[in-house]
Amino acid sequence: MNLYLAVAMLSQPVILVLLLLSFVFAMYAQYKVSSAYNKNVRIPSRGRISGREAAEAVMARAGIHNVEITETSGHLTDHYDPIHRRLVLSSENYRGTSLAALGVAAHEAGHAIQHKIGYSMLKTRMALVPITQISSQLLPFVILGGFFFRMSGLIDIGIICYAVLTLFHFVTLPVEFDASKRARAELVGLGIIDRDEMPGVSQTLNAAALTYVAAFLSSLLNLLWLISARRN
Ligand SMILES: [Zn+2]
């Protein structure tokens, strides 16, 4: 109810402008990720340790021995798969010894550590995955149908879907920030990179974090816009 009141105070044009700004911000975040990654993937680390070796070392120090590290094709396709306990690195980061490769590999290992210690935000995020998938699949039909046939019931379902997405992107923020924090600490702690190499790692990880903030803002503003449209 409070949310509805807060939205009522924001007029629709204001929300539309904010929505547009969030779109620009998302494009900026995407640009930052590409430029930070492309710059730091060309800077080899002094230790010459590969992304795979770094992920292995970070996980070994945390006592994780049951996570498989695999190589995959594609650009920035790196992720940690908690269901199959698999740490997937793109070839560039799996084999590469760059500051970007080490940052990404250690970040994914950070997720494996979160999984092992039962980090509450990761558990919440994992629990939200099924309902988030359903919501994002439903959304296009619900929104189109709702506005086309002027069915407020469909708009209400759209609001619920966006609320789920917004919650998911919100919970993702601490999960991602925490994994990057762990990555930085582990890379230096294990002596994989020197302190003066850290800016290159941080630049890559911070740019990636921006995209998660952009995703959260965008789903929040879509939610607000839909609520304000429903009122009218
Ligand atoms: Zn991550």
C-alpha cells in the first residue's frame, strides 16, 4: 500500500523520464564493461597464473574440492552454476593470465565460497530463480495483452511479475558485490597478483557491478511505471 502511495506521488511523465535515464545508464554500464574488460584483458599479470589456476587456488584455500572448473566458448560467458557445482570460465579467462581474467575467475570462485558457507543472499537468490524465470517468460504476453485488450487483471499480473524481477535483481546486488570483494581479497592474499595490479582487477569487477545496478533500476522503474499506468 505504501508503495502505491509513493508511486501516486510520482507522476507518469516523471517515471517515464527516469525510465529513459535508466535505459541510458544501462547502455553506459554495458559500454563500461566492454571497455574495462578489453583494456585489462590485454594486461598480463606478473605472476602469469591462468584464470583456471586462480579459481582453483581460491577454492582450495576455502576447502572447496567438489566444484568442477570447465571451459566454455563465447565472450564473458563466465558463471558459477550452484546446481551442478560447476565453475564455468570462457576460454579467454580460463587460459588467460590477464588482470581481467584473474578478476573474473576469482569472482566466480567467490560465488563458490558463498555457496559453501551458505551465504544467505545467495540462498535467497537461488530460491527466487524458478519464479523469476516464469515471471520473465510471462511478462511480454501479460503486458501486450493488458494494454491491447485493456484488461487490468493482466496488468496486475504484470505488476507481480515486475515485482518478482525487481526483488531478484535487488538480492543479486549483495551477492555480486560480495563475490567481487572476496575475489580482490583472495587474489592479493594468495599472492596471485600484487597490490599495484589491483586497479586493473577492480576496474573490471566494478564495471560488471554497474550492469547489475542498471538491471535493478530498470526493473524497479518498469514496476513503478506499470503501477502508475494501472492507476490511470
Ligand atoms: Zn557474479
